[in-house]
Amino acid sequence: MTLDATSLQVVKASDARLKRTDRSRLASFGLHATLIIASFIAVFPVFWVLVTSFKPDARAVETTPKLVNESSLDNYSRILAGDKGGFLTWFGNSVLIALLTTIIAVFLAATTGYAVSRFRFPGKRGLMMSFLVVQMFPFAVLIVPLYNVLLTLGLQGNSFGLVLVYCTTAVPFCTYMLKGYFDTIPMDIDEAGRVDGLSPFGVFWRLVLPLARPGLAVTAFYAFLTAWGEVAFASAFLSAADESKTLAVGLQVFVQQNRTEWGHLAAASILVSIPAVIVFYLVQRFLVTGLASGAVKG
Amino acid sequence: MRRFLDRYWYAYAMVLPVVVVIAVLVLYPLAQGVYFTFTNINEANIANPVLDRPATFDVVGFKNYLNVLSGDQSYGAFWGTLVRTLIWTFSCVFFHYTIGLGLALLLNRQVRGRTLYRVLLILPWAVPGFISAFAWKYMFNAQYGIINQFLRSIGLPDPVWLGQSNWALVAVIIVNVWLGVPFQMVALLGGLQSIPGDLYEAAEVDGATPWQRFVHVTLPGLRSVSSTVILLGIIWTFNMFPVIYLIADKNPNTRILVTYAFERFFSGASRDYAVASTYGVLILSLLLVFASVYRRALRKQGEVW
Amino acid sequence: MAEVSYIKASRVFSGNPPVRAVDELSLDVADGEFLVLVGPSGSGKSTALRMLAGLEDVDEGAINIGGKDVTNVPPKGRDIAMVFQSYALYPHMTVAENMGFALKLRGVNKAEIKEKVAEAAKMLDLTKYLDRKPKALSGGQRQRVAMGRAIVREPSVFLMDEPLSNLDAKLRVETRANIAALQQRLGTTTIYVTHDQVEAMTMGHRVAVLKDGLLQQCDTPRALYDRPANAFVAGFIGSPAMNLKTVPLTSEGAKLDGIVVPLSRSALDAASSEQLAEVTFGIRPEALALVPSGDEGMEMTVELVEELGADALVHGAVKIGDSSERFVVRVDGRTPPSLGQNVKVVVRDATEIHLFHPESGARLEA
Ligand SMILES: Nc1ncnc2c1ncn2[C@@H]1O[C@H](COP(=O)(O)OP(=O)(O)OP(=O)(O)O)[C@@H](O)[C@H]1O
Ligand SMILES: [Mg+2]
């Protein structure tokens, strides 16, 4: 009787194991198929722009699109040579503005996030709530009052004014994210640092920031993207002169004036995307951990 | 007071820069924006320091609110637009979340080439928004767009995507879903990775089926990430203006509250700042009400947030 | 080198009601002394230590280190080093960097830092690991790095908060001895927190027992064992714990299951001056003995025998009044009684009886 039961169990168990590997082979196929399709959809638009960027404008609008159609690097060389507006100047402006935004926003978000994560002080809750509320207001509608403020501060038409505006849009989310990340760093580390002779700022600067690199990377990525691709504020707050435009603004103008030059547009788009994709590639391995701790702890 | 400063001064020193920047660049403009909603301010009567022209607009009380809330066509058909905004917001967030969760679950397994898949899947996030908008606009083109080309080749009807029909709304939703999935996927993937593995093993030992494990271990484990990213997703989507504006322009079929505010703000010579601000204030109020209801609902479920 | 004193120092956490985590603690620690703070979980040991480190505010009273009032001095100005329960090693620094960090902050030159780190590493047998990150170390090695970080600084006071609680039993005993020897050698004033009374008794020159934020007694391990100031200390110090029972008093002594244990005159006087009909009667398991069944003694039914090798602990029930109370007796390990057996228990030595006030718990007799 006992023997029967045990042998039965053994059979059952091996049966189950067999089934499991079987299923997982099928599942693994489905898994890869799904991921490949999803990746394809994610990448295709960019890929398609890349393909188009090599075609002459006339070929870009043929009703039966092909991968290669009189493709060449002509579009790129003409854009880089400045035939289609001061591309390189715009590019420089964008880099400057995006980098400044990134540095300032990350710094502000880090100090604030640290204070909110580590200290209990009156007004902390209110501060966190106000960060959430700031995200709710359609910023576009603030343009006129913002214009007045920047004018008063003497920053209207100035890159730095634009940088500050970008910081206000990026900082609230960045602060949330970094606060979450700082929360995962044990308080003991701070205290050990205090005992070893650091001031509260020293702890922040020499211990917490180096330990929060993944979180900082994600924050930097977010801030960079906020500034890199923004159109509305840039067109409102930079002077209209061509040489002070950012890429996004310049390209927007280009689009409006040259609705048919798809090939050139595509090439310009690719050029604009490259820095963003590089930044993305540098931080992507931190994205998951960095963003998660922020969102988990909220 | 001395003791108060003694104890908190470094905390305040660290938040001070942000508070100043936000106060000057958000709160003050916000207050001014709210004031504008009670005036008839527009491009013609606003103070213009360049032309040395003083402001000549008048305070008109609640007139803007009455006009907007009447749902009048010339004021953006508020109620119809609100409904469209809700459709837009909830369908986008629904797909963001479900697709993001699905992909996160797949990526959370031991898969060969996981890193590559992850990089590719996050890519839409890294591409600047106006470039993506341009790419999709090109692909959605009725004549030479690759999408219709594909639909024709498999024998499906090929609509005029960005024309004066609801297809335009479908198109912008597709684009926004494409744009927004990576963020949700990454956040949820992080959430999944923070669920301790032994919980799954415990559930398996207790005889839970994969589905039961998903419902009783995975979903509760993702609860706090989910509640945060869904709230953020809703707020962001509600106010998502570049995608619609850049792809569909001023198409009334894709008009949501925030794009209409923008339309009023930028369109033509009139540049109706008053109505634009009124829309802004209404959007803020709606989101505030929503967020507090959402919080209360979460709190009822015992979630501290 | 410095002496440390707590002067009616309190830490009150706001809340409803406020928590007095440390309540008017007064304690003087001599220069070079090894003082152990011991107490059950939540008794305020860590809080008291952190107040001394400057990591926790002192809400009332004051704290002096080396005769200087440091109540409002930040940690960096106190010349202390601390070993944390979690070790709190800096994950992004190597062992050598961890150990030398405090010196670096003080602006000590590189060569000197290196020399001091090397010296401490040698003392702690860490030389091999100096270039590793903490992640690549075992628990015991991390513990030693944490010690090393404290030693390198040559502070005037060492603070340690349960530094051994993450080690396995064998390593703990070993490290315990090492820390005590090291302290002896360096002669640095040390405050050591633990909840383990064996650790407290074996390491401390003096032991301070805390409960609910209140200092119960501070004395040498011997004195704590021999003359606990109250029933709490009596029950907390010593393993296995002292048998503490409330028993009725007669004019001769304490009444236990038919027998009357005679008490000293002074004890009876102290009790009668308080007009007590009952007292808390305490006797350590090692002060009880089993006698042949014919002799006079308390009747006890054996319920459990724990064999420890040299000794055995006999747990059993004794009738006191109407209820039956559990007693533990330490007996020779070679001849323990068997389960269910009825044995007779006597008090080996009347001077080992401790009497406490049944309500306040305070020790009776002068
Ligand atoms: N930040 C705080 N806020 C409120 N109460 C606190 C805080 N820190 C500690 N307490 C309370 O103070 C009391 C003493 O805590 P403490 O950490 O000193 O205990 P402990 O003796 O070290 O215990 P353990 O052995 O468990 O470490 C506890 O009741 C605790 O709940
Ligand atoms: Mg403790």
C-alpha cells in the first residue's frame, strides 16, 4: 500500500517535470516572438526615419516606399553645410541649454531629494504635495506670466532663463525619483559619516551622491530629454534671431517652411536624435534600478 | 526660534533653491494666470514693454468661466472636449499600463538577449518627442505613408489617418501609447525586481498556479509602483500637448483641453490669453480633484502614499 | 582618553504620548573604562549611545566628554568613533579607504594615513583585504573593518552598538574576547551596547542595566550578580534566569510548599517595617540543590531536563499556596533526575536568597 502510493507519486512528479520543460519550450518561443514584435514596433519609426533620411526629397514621398531608393548621404552633407538653416549653431545652442538644464536640475533635485529623504522638518509634506501639483498645471498657459517674470529678471531672450524654466518642469519628478533612491541608502551610512567628521552637507556630497549614481543617471537622462526636445518654451523665450534658436525650434521652423522636404527633415531628425540616444545608451543600465526605487517609494 | 533654526537650518538650506525657483517661476506666474482668467486680456490689450504700450485690459469677473462652461462652440465646446480628453487619457494610460506590465513581465524572466530587448524597447523614450511626432506623421501619411502601404498589402482598408475624422484621434492615441509604454515598462520592471524571489517560491510550495501567483504575489507587490505611475501617467497624459499638436495640428477631432488652451493662446492675431488661462485653471482644478479622490481611494485600501 | 558623563540626560520622542526613550540618565564612566549598556529590546540603549555620539538630540540634561560639555556639539567635534550594528561601511570605498576616511577628512597626510591603516589592519588581521570593497567580505571580516575604522582614528571614546549581533555564535565568542583584549591594550574609554547579558558580564568593567529608558543599576558584573538592586536586574542578569516568586512571609521566613525558608533578621526587619505580608523571593538555579527524597525540602515534579554537559538544568513545578510555580535547579550533569520524577529541592545557602518588594521590585534589606 505504502509502496504503491510512493511509486505513484514518483511517476506523477516526473510527469509534471516533463510537462514543465515541454511548456517552457513553447513558452520560450512565444516569449521571444512577442519581444521581437514589440521591439520591432518600438524601433521601426526611428528605423524608418533613418531609411528616409538617405533618400532624395522626391523619392521620400513615393506611394510605394522602398528601403533604398537613390539613397546617399547628400541630405546630411547639405544640412551640416548649413544649406537648410544654421544647423550647427542650433545644435550648439541645444547642447548648451540641455547640459545646463541637466546639471542644474540634477543638483537641485538631489539637494531637495536628500533633505526630504533624511530630515524631518515643518513644511516637508507641503513641499512634496506642491511638486505633484506643479505637474498638473499645463505649463503652456503660464507662458505670458512667465514671460513677464523673465523680463523683470532680465532673463527674457536669454538661454539661462530658458534653462530655469526647464528646471521647473524637470525638478519635481526628478526630486521624487531621487528621494526614493536616497531612501534605499541606509541612514547608518550617513551617521557613520557624521561620526567620522563630516557635516550634513559633507555626508550628502561625499557619501550619498557617490552611492546614488544610478538614481542620478536616470535623473540626468530625464532632465536632458526635457530640455533637448522642447519646442513651445524655446520658441517663446529665445530671441527670434536665427543664431539663438535651439534645434527643436529651428527644425520646427524648417518643417513649417519646407513641408515637402521629407528627406532633409529625416536627416535632420536623425542628427538631432543622436545625442539623445547616446545619453540614453550611457544611462540605460541604471534606468531600471534608478527609476524603480523612485517610483516604488514615491 | 533659535532652536528651530538650529535644528532645521540645513534642511531648509537644501530645499531653499528649489523653493525659490518654483515660487518665482511657477507660483507667481500661476497667480498671475489665475488673475488673467478674470480679465479679457489678449495680444491687443496686454502691456507691451517693447512698444512701450501700457496694459488696457479690463476685469470681467466670471465671464470667461461662464463662456467656457456654457460649452459654446466658439469657446472650444468645453464638455465635448472634456469627454474627448477623458477618452484620450484613459485609453492611453490603459494601454501604457497593460502593455508596459506585459513587457515588464516578459523582461523579468530569464530570456536570452534580455539587455538588447530592453534597450530596444526603451528606445522610444529616448527619441526627442518632436522627432517621434515627425516620424509618425510621415508614417501615417495617407498616400506615401508606410502604414497604409502595409494595410493595403494585406488587403485591409486604408483610412485617411490624419484627416477630419475620429481616425485622427486613434492615430494620436497610437503614437502616444508608443511613446509612453517605455516609462511604465521600466518602472514596473523595477517594481517586479523588488519583489523578493522567495515569495514566489513560498507561493509555489503552497501550490499556487502561475496565474494565482501573478494575482496574489505579483500584483500586490506592484501595488505601490502601480499607484504612483498610474497617477503620474494620468496627469501627464491629460496635459500631453506636443504629440497632438505636432501630429494633428488644430484638428478638432483630436482637440483635448490642453491643446485647445494652446490653440487659443497662439492662434491668429487675437491670442486670447484670458480664455487660455481659464482652460488652464479648469485643467488644474480637474486634476486636483482627481488626485485627491485617487489618494483617498488608495488610503481606503490601506495604501500610505 | 576621556571620561564620559551623562547628567540627567533625557531623549523624548514626540508622539502621543511622548516616548521618553532615555529618561534622566545619570552615569559616570571613568577614563579607560569598558562600560556595557545592557537591557531588553526597546529599553533605550541605542538611544543613549547615539546621544553620546551626537546623532540624537539631548532634550534635557547634559552630556560631558573629557570634562567638556558636548550637549550641543555635532558628532564631528566630539572625538568619538562608533561601530554600528550594521557596520555601515561605505560601499563605494575599499577597506583601506573606509579605515582611513576619518583621517583624510582631518587632513592627515597620505603617508601617515597609510601607515596607521596598515598598523590597524595588522592588528585585526585584515592586511590581505585592504584593497577589497566591503561587498566582497564575509560578515566577520566586515565586523573587523568596522572595528578598524574606529581604531585608526585613535578617538577618546569608542562607541559600539551591538557590534557582534550579526556574527555566528562561535565567531561571536571569539570576537568578544578580541574586543575586550584590544580595549585593554588601547586603554580607550568604551561604551558598548548589547542586549546579551552574557556579553555584558564577560566584557564590561561595569555594566549598566536599562529598562524603559530608566537606569536600573550600574555596577561591576560581580556586584550585579550578587546584589541586584531590584527584581528586574535580578531576573535579567544571570543565565538561566533567577527563580523569582511571590511568596507569603511568616515571622520566621518565606513560606514555600510546606517548608519555611529561614531568612536573615535584617531581611525580615526590612519587610516588616514595610508591613509586607508577601515578598518577591529570588534564588538562582545554582543556589538550589536536590536532596534525597527522605530529607526535608520542597516537593518538585520534574518537567524538563536540559543537559548542558557539565551541568544539567532541571525544570519542575513547585506548589506555592494554591498555584504551582516553575523552578529551575542547576544540578551536576552526570546524575540528573529523570522526567516525571518527584524530587526534593533545598536552598543550598541562605545568603544567596534575594528578597524584593512585591510591588516596587526594590531590593529589601540594607
Ligand atoms: N525616531 C524615533 N521616534 C520615536 N520613537 C523612537 C525613535 N527611535 C527610537 N524610539 C523609541 O525609543 C525606545 C528606545 O529605542 P532604542 O532604539 O534605544 O532601543 P534599544 O534598547 O536599542 O533596543 P534594541 O535592543 O531593540 O536595539 C523604543 O521604545 C523606540 O520605539
Ligand atoms: Mg538598539
